[in-house]
Amino acid sequence: MILSNDYAMIFIYGLKRCILGGLVINIADFSETLLSVNDVIYFDKSEYLREKTSNSLKLNQVIHQAEDLLKSSHENDKYFLYGALGNLYRINGQPKKAINCLTYCLNQAVEEKKPRGEIVSLIRLGEALKYGGNHKKALDHFNKALGMCETLQIDEYLDFGLQHKGKCLMELAMLDEAEQCFQKALELRKAKKSHSLINSTEQAIELVRAMQG
């Protein structure tokens, strides 16, 4: 899902950062709309648990809202809006647009020397690259994010990096390596006691074991 499960912490980071900017009322309204998108997002078991939408019309409506907000946004608000658009474009089958948006976020985080923002952006951009068919570059981004988590002891995103690296490896048929990532992510998520995150990883483990069998 875009906001719960694997993107919960990523959304929270972006929202906090944006509220510190200028579009408090509009962004608050838009965040409610984003939450409602969860209702039409699902993990497609036939495509390696990629995120899909069951309602393209609603997804496109939310994309248009974000695009309109971006036109009148302050510079400080763009990280959140580009990040939201990047994820929405990815799910909507528009990986090139997603990559452009999330590359902006990564560059912004690096320029502002925000390591947490850089980690988040690396993971999100890695997913967009994977959806665009560039698995090797996606793995490079996931590995860099994981390395930063360990070096800087930023543990809150470690399970996300492992989860998405595992899914990328699964698509490359590197099944044993994928399961190792999922098992590590599951251990971390059990420590977080987040049912939705645990369920997401357990689904991935079930799928990779079915593929192994």
C-alpha cells in the first residue's frame, strides 16, 4: 500500500517536512485524500506483490490534485508533493514520471544534507527504477539506503530497505537471497509490533517459498 505497510514511515516523514513549509491547510486536506487511496491499492500476487490499483479513475484524480498543488506550492513543500506524485505515478504505471519526481526528492535531500530524507528517497526511487525494469540500479539504491541505515544507525528504515531489496531480488529469481532479506525484515517488524508491516513481509515470504517450491 502507498501509505500504510511499506510506505507508512516514508509518508510521515514527508508530511512532517511539508507542514513545516507553507501549504498547511491544502496539504492537510490532500493528506486525507492520500489516505483514502489505500482503499484502491493492493499487492498483486501474480506480479511479485507489486502495488496495483483497482480504481484507476480515483488514482488519476488524486494525481491531478497533487499536480495542481505543486503548481502553487512553495519551494519547501515540493519534497512532499514530488514524493507523493512519484509513488502515485509508479502505481499508475508511469515509471518514467515516478523516477523524475523521486530523483528530485533524492537530490533535494542530498543538497540539504538530510540523511533520513536521503534514505527514504533512495528506497522510493529504487522501487520506481524496479517498476521501470532497471533492477540493477534499483538494487544499488536499496543497498546504499541499507548502508546508510547501518552506518548512521538510523534503524527505523532498515526493514523497509530489506523488504524492497528482497522484492527486487525475487523478481530477479534470486530467491534464497530474497528470503534472507525478508526474514531479516520480519524480525525487525516483529520488534516494531506493527501488524500491517508483519503481514506484508509474511506475504512476501509465502510467495518466495512458493516460487522456490
